[in-house]
Amino acid sequence: MSRTHTVVDSPYGPLTLVATDSVLSGLYMTGQRHRPAEHTFGAPDPRPFGETVRQLDAYFAGELTHFDLPMQLVGTPFQLRVWAQLRAIPYGETRSYGDLADALGNRGASRAVGLANGRNPIGIIVPCHQVVGASGSLTGYGGGLDRKQRLLAFERGAPDDALF
């Protein structure tokens, strides 16, 4: 298993991209909760990330609403199911933790969905920022509530500082 990483700029701060055997396996923000230790990211090497950077640039320019990238997500079977549900949320829309639990066939799993959501290793591309509380309120986000609000506003076409 070979791991490499690169850091790219974004409107939401630097993003650390990680690849395992040249396949995207991580996208981490500065100060992100559950961010792995830097030494686990492997050697710096921008080569595996060309298409990821191209799609992120198009996303941040408002030209891309769906990422189409090979990814290597590592987690429990439940986490993988939650992350698949995240990828099914349409651009610019939100879902509640309960909605995701319902989609997984277990309404009582809202809290477990929240925990899996918080462990998502590929932020933005696997859009955990699109999950909100049952009332529609902003709730925790590993990248910080400010970033979550800004990402949601961006996807709605609102100014960065618009309240959700």
C-alpha cells in the first residue's frame, strides 16, 4: 500500500488530498475533527491528483455539481453505507440524519448515521456538509460549522455569509 498526498488551495482553506495506491482516499481540511496524523498521509506527490484537482476547481467555480472520481473509502460496512447515501444527496439539497437513517432502513439509527457522517474521510466530494438536524438546523461538521454554512450557501448560490 503506497500513500501520497498533496495540498491544494480552496475558497475554504487548504485541502489535503491523500491517495492510496494512486486512488483518492482522503480530503481533509485544516483543523478538521478526526483528521489523521500528518505522517500517515505519505510522501508529497501531486501526480495522482490531477483529475481530483480539476473537478474540485470546476466545483468551486460553480461549473460542477457531481463528482465522478474513483475513490477508496475505508470504513465499517455501516459507514460505507452511510457514505454511499451521502453521495446520493443532490447538489444544493440537504438531508437530515433521520432521512439518511430511513434510507438505510433503520429510523432509529440517526445517531449512528451522525457518527459515521463525522468520520467521512473525503469531505466535500462525499458531501457530509449536506446533512442537517431534523429541524433543518446546522449541526456538527468536522470541518467547522462556519465552513458548513459557507458550503451550503455556495451550493444554493447565496453569498458566503448568508445564513442557512
